[in-house]
Amino acid sequence: MKYQSTRRSCPTASLSQAIIDGLAPDGGLYVPAEMPMHDPVVFAGLTRIPDIAHRLLAPFFAGDRLAPMLEEICHDALDFPIPLRHLPDGRTAVLELFHGPTAAFKDVGARFLAACLSRIPEGQGQTILVATSGDTGAAIASAFHARPEIQVVILFPEGGVSQRQQHQLTCWGDNVRSLAVCGTFDDCQRMVKAAFGEPELKRRRRLTSANSISIGRLLPQTVYHAAATLWFSERKGSRPGLIVPTGNLGNALAALWAMRIGFPVGHVGLATNANKVVPEFLESGDYSPHPSVRTLANAMDVGDPSNMERVLHLYGTAPALRRDASALSVSDQTIEREIAAGPERWQSVWCPHTATAIHMRQQQQTPDWIVVATAHPAKFETIVEPLIGAPVPAPASLLALLERPSSFDRIDPTLDALRDCLATG
Ligand SMILES: *Cc1c(COP(=O)(O)O)cnc(C)c1O
């Protein structure tokens, strides 16, 4: 399998090369040169995520030097439970992606990327530069902290993440450095892009990306969408829709890929917060990015989703995308209402991101849906606990991180400030 840039103005790359590059040399994003087709029948009876991952991802690794290590990579990276929990209404299930070390779905992609990079010799000595709207940075830090041959520099918007999120971003030390940017997530993302746009800086620090543009993060995300629809359809005999809380469109793109390669995904719902560039695009056909606005579902506060370029590459136009997907923007007020109603209506406690998807599920006329739960509600306890009037017990792995001391540097939202930091660390 070769990987080509969405802009098609550079040569194709092997999977390992695409993982090392992050961004393609022409500024585009890597996508598989062709989409393999899977027959779901071949997956019948497989219940363990690493086994499904190994089979599903084999054609994406074919011919690459990582291919002989794929089985080991899947077991190394995907070593925590990803349960599909059926809800009392009998027509809805929740795919719980938050049982990894940092309690958000980003652990899947981050751990898989780390397992791949640490098995590529050129991965050693690289610096991963990552802008985070909250959960990515923690997942990347956690996945790479045990791999000291790779440096990690995290940029997060000061005041734009929850207290627990900030702690998870800043409790590492060693090969992980945390920078609090006086600005928004868009500023962080812009600074990272600008750094990658400087060939000298990129070469000297051997910069690579771990944002959701990384193909090494996207590929494993197709696995749980595929697995969940297989399990659901084995039990109910139907093709469920997937509703994905959406920010940079990485998780949603993986759901669209799972559909494209043959898994029983009936439809993909893109649930956004008040940042509604994707719903507007689906409605009007015009893609016009906005500055991001802050919401309760902060990991989705994105005004210009980085994977839009891949979605456009796959579909071309809004009418084509409308055949497979729809989108809904959900206000903070509605997020609060859904969280408050969760325990009684669904016997569940939702994080603010998952609450957008639960709301979208309730707007659907057709019966069978999988709601993708992207974070543990205990990560957002200051929002969730007052709304449900009860404490949310934190998972043990989260509590262990909260015990660690925290440290970070503050920087201005400019490339110069970032350059200075990279020169000294
Ligand atoms: C990152 C994140 C999202 C958005 O995922 P994208 O792949 O950026 O669309 C949703 N929910 C949570 C909890 C996240 O951390």
C-alpha cells in the first residue's frame, strides 16, 4: 500500500515514511492510494480489538517494513478495553473509547502511533510537536513518556482546557515538555503548522506531527468503528449509524473510512458543539472556516478542522458527503441539559463531548445507532458533577496521573516564541 498526498503534487510514500513525515512534503495530508475492501464475514466471531485490528489493518501495512510487526503493534498499543454497551432503549449502544490511560479516545491513536514510531529506526531522535485542544496532548505524552528516544513538545491554550486536562498535559517531565500558549487552540495549531513550514527548523529538530493529521493515528481509529458495527449487526441484524463527537474530524473520518472499506456502517452523524463549520458546509456546500469559540466540549473547539482536507478528498463535494453523513451543532445549553438528563434517561453519565452525540441520536427517526463516547465524564467533573448532583468517580489511571507534580512554561502565540523554546530544550 502506498500513501499519496491529498494535494497530489509529491511522490507517493510508504506507510513508515508517511508516519515519519506527518504532513506530506507538498503540505497535503497522506491518504491511502487506494481503499482496500473487506468482507465483514471474515471478521465473524472476532471479539478482541487487537485481533480485529490485525486483520483490518493488514492491507494498509502491506509491503511496508512495519508489516511483519503489525500483530505485535496491535497488541502493544490496543491493550485496554473498548466495550460496546447497549442502552436500556434496546436501539442504542455506546462505544466507550475512554478506558485508556488518559481517559479519552485519543489514547488509541496515540498509543498506536508510538508503537509504530518506536519500531522505525528514523523515529529515534525525532521531536513530536503537538497542538492540543485538551486530550491529544495528554494521550501523546502518556504514550511516548515511556519511550525516551523520542521528544515531545505540547502546546495547549492557557485557560482553554479543564483543570484535570491541564494536569494531564503537564505532569510528565523527562522527554515531555509542556507549553501554555497565551491564545486559543487555533493559535496553537497555527504555530505548529508554521514551525513545520520552516525547513531549517524542521530538519534541525527533526520535527514530526502527532496531531489528528497523522496517518498513524487515523488508521487504528477505523478499527473500533468497524468492530462496533460488526458486533451491533451480529446482535441486531441491522446496519447501525455511528454518531461521532467531532472537532478536527479525525474520529469521524475514521468512521467514514470504516464504511468505505466494507463494514456495516449505516450512516455517520457528525455531532459538533457551537463551532459549526461542518454543519454549515453540509448545508451550504461552501467550506468557510471560522475562528473557534470556546464551549463546554472543549476538545471540539475547532474552527478549521484539520481533516476537512481528507474528507473533501474522499467525497469531493457536500452533496456527495450528504449521502453518507449528516451533522448537527449542539449548544452549551443543550449539552448541559443532556448531561443532567443522562442518569435518568440513559442510566449513564456523559462527558460534554459525548453529550453532543447523545443529543443528535435523539433527533434521529431511524432506530439503530451507536453513540461514540469519546471521554470519561470524570475528566470534566467541574462541569458534570453540579449538573447531575453527584460525584463522578475517577478511574484509577486518571487518579494516578493527578497525583504527579505539574510543570509548564508560558509562551506568546507566535512562531518566534516557539522557535526560542525549541532552541533551548
Ligand atoms: C479530540 C476529541 C474529540 C474530537 O475528535 P476529532 O477527531 O478531533 O474530531 C471529541 N471528544 C473528545 C473527548 C476529544 O478528546
